[in-house]
Amino acid sequence: MGKYLEHIKMDAFGAFSNRLIGPFGPGMNVVFGRNEAGKTTFAQFVGGVLFGWEEARGVRNTYKPQAADRAGSLFFDDGEGGEIELSRGRNAEGLKGDA
């Protein structure tokens, strides 16, 4: 079996803090809930960890320290019984890294 997203840890993002989401399994997983439950926030968090947090002007802030106001991790099953963690935090000073 290949790599897949196993679970998500949202340290701080929007209204969520210290939130664990999952477990997910291989194949297709569906996230559903009532209006305003946080589905879009969840999707923005995943995109932010993978590609950088989007600033208000649409600029991605790529380099960040860990102790920040947006932080969290995606945990992937490595397909060999182990786990891979991908973490990202927001640069509290608002500094922009190279694209």
C-alpha cells in the first residue's frame, strides 16, 4: 500500500487549537458536517501545511518558526508500518521567504 494521510494535528488554526482529526484510511475519505462546522477551515489548514499559509493579500508565506499563531502537522502512513510528519508554523513577524 502506498503513502496516505493518516491523521491531522491542528495546534492552532482559526478557531481550532489542539485538535486531532482522523484517523483516515487508504483510498477515498469523506469529511462532512453541518454548516459552519469547520470543513473549509480544515481544507485551508491542509493546503497551508502542504503549500504555505496564505496571507490576506494572497501571498504565501513559506518560511516560518514553529512557535507561531498558525501551526500543525499532517501525519502520513509511509506504507511500511511507519509514519511521516509534515509540520508548518506561521511566521509571527510576517516575514516573507523566497518563493
